Amino acid sequence: VANVTDPDSGIMKTRHGWLQGYNAQIVVTVGQIILAADVTTEANDVRQLTPMLDQAQANVAAVVSKDAELGAAVADAGYWSEANAATETEACELFIATQKDHKQRAALRDAPPPRGRKPKNMTARERMERKLRTKRGRTRYRQRGASVEPVFGQMKDRQGARRFSMRGLDRCRGEWLLDAAVHNLRKLHRDSVRRTEKARERAAKRMQRAA
């Protein structure tokens, strides 16, 4: 189906039904700083994992250090595939949910942690499910819920980023990158204000003790 006002857009499935638009992607830190952002016309997330992590790694290397590494990445079930699981490296360990988020959280809450040696005949999916049930896996997946999902909410509610005002893939990508930059600036500003306030509180306490 073609859209006469924006032929680049496509039909996307959301939790609220179907809509004509784009698939907006982000990679964020535990502290809710966006490391990478992009817009695609593909409704499925599976093929977005590697390019998004590559973009995030390139940005971290450029801003922090050429030797900086992501360390680990957590993704929901939309990104699960055996091919994606196979892209794990020492520089970036992957924790990818194998079922929808509410089911995954329930499974991690109810299932016991793995014991003993890992069976040699496990499938890629079984290995990932086992890793998610480990203490490290449970901790990582909980962090996902407190990092990336709130960022989408903040961008929608505080910045009005619920829909694109532009038309065409390139323009919408530019708009999304601007939204991501604004989000980061808001976070950095808030962190700067918070640190300044704490510094003033510490200085006031030192003056009180000195008096």
C-alpha cells in the first residue's frame, strides 16, 4: 500500500494497532543517554540489532576513546534470532529476550537460576534463555526496563516526539536524531544542575561545621 503524501513510509504494527509511519530505533545507556538513533522503513526489528550496535560502538569510540567498548547489550524479543545471537563478541555480550517482555519478566521472576554445567546439545535459543536466568542475566534485563523504555516515554511526553512533522525517510531520520540530541542535552543539563546543588549542600555543611 502506497502513501501519496509520504511514499517512503510503511505500515507499522504497534501495541495500539496499525499505523502508517516509520520504525524509530535507539540504543541507550543505563543512565538513559542515547548512544545511537536511527529510523527505518522495516517494521521488524530483527535486522536492526547489528547496525544499531555498530553505530553505538562507533559513537562511543569517537566520543570516549577508540578503545572503549559497549561491554553488553540487552534487547527485547523483537530482536531475537539465532543469527543475532551468533554476533555476540567479547567486546559486547548479548542478552536478547526470547519471548514478549511481560512473559520474559514473568519467566525470569518464576524460573529458578540454572545449576550445573551447560548441556552441550543446547540450541541457541536455549542457551540464551539459560543465560537470562543467571544472576547476571536477570540484573541486565531488569536494567533494560529502567533505561530504554523510559527514554521513549520522555521523548514522547516532554518533547512531543509522538509523530514526525516531516515527510520522507531522510527528513524523518534527521528529525529523530534532533529529538535524540535534545533528550541528551536535557539529561546532561539536569545532571549538571543536580551535581551543582549537591556541591552547594556539601559546601554549606562544611561552613556550618567550621562555624
